[in-house]
Amino acid sequence: MSEPLFRNRRQAGQALAGLLGAYVDRHDVLVLALPRGGVPVGFEVAETLHAPLDVFIVRKLGVPGREEYAMGAIASGGVRVLNEEVTRTLRISAAAIEEVARSELSELQRRERLYRDARPPPDVRGRAVLVVDDGLATGSTMRAAVRALRVQQPARIVVAVPIASAEACEELHSEADEVVCLSTPEPFIAVGLWYEDFGQTTDQEVHELLERARLDAAHGT
């Protein structure tokens, strides 16, 4: 097995930011991190680029009885994306979709309240949005995020991650306007294997990093 590439998520974010120089000091740039593990990475990216940081919360809508199989997703800002082919092929009723969506919306709203302190989601229309996570294995959550963001009409969607499977990166090229993967090692196996410290990011840490980023932006640092 190869050695880890990153000490922790913060160091991975610093390394990733080095590939994003084209977005430094641009007023149209917004960094959106996927909680929870993407937030420490996104914090470092946002700090380096002098860009605002927020979270983009995505909840998968699992097929009833086969929850690991996604039929769509809901996301921050009231966005819902459905895979019409899946719902049609499996004959999933509108009522069943609504029931799953209600359940996932409850968790999404809990996280929104916890992380944002009632601040509204950012307006992404016409902006260059960098969507950051700590890594991609299958890329399914990131694909859902990109599709949900696309509905809100940003000018550009950039997927940015420190580590990813080559397959996930390749598939996302057809979804995002740009994909920045610092490393795509083979064999990939799992995201956590490439970090020395891959402990779970807590809700408190997410909240604290978002608050730090907000205060830094307010003071122009």
C-alpha cells in the first residue's frame, strides 16, 4: 500500500489551492464545500483565493427499499433533482418520492440551521462556483451537487478535490465545466487511505470554520 499523500484535510486544502490560481482575488468566485469533510478543505481553498466560503448541502433520495440506489437528490436552496429514467423504470410513484424527499429535507434543514445560523444560502447565479470535497470515490454525491447547482444558473461550476478515483474524475468532466483533481492514484481503494488523519469532521468544526471564514471576509483578510 502506498504512503498517505496528505497529513489531514487542512493540508490537503492548501495543496489543492495551489492548482486554483486562476481564481485568486476574483469577485465572482464562491467556494462551496460539501459537509462535513469538505469544509476543512474548502476553508483552506477559500482563504488562499480570498473568496467567500459556504456549504452546499446535498441529500441523496434513495429508492424505497433500496436506499443505496439514488433516484435523485435535494440540495441547499430548495433544489430537487430527479433521475427520471430511474423513477420511470422502477415505477416509483409521486407519493413515494415525496415521502423520501420529506424525510431527507428534515435532515437537510437541520444541517442548514446548525451551520448557517439562519443565514440564507448564497446566490450562485452568474458566479464561478468551486465545489470542494475531501475526495471522490464514486463521485455520486458530487454529481448530485453539480446537477443541483446547475439549476441555479452559475456562470461556471468547478469541481475541486485533493484526491479522487480516476473514474470519478472522468465522469464528472461531463457534468462540471472544469474538474481539478490533485491526485488520482491507482489502485484507489478509498479516500481515507490517502490521509494520515481522516477522523470524522464534527458539526461543531464545520460551524466554527464557516464562522471564521465569514469573519475573515468581513474584515477583508
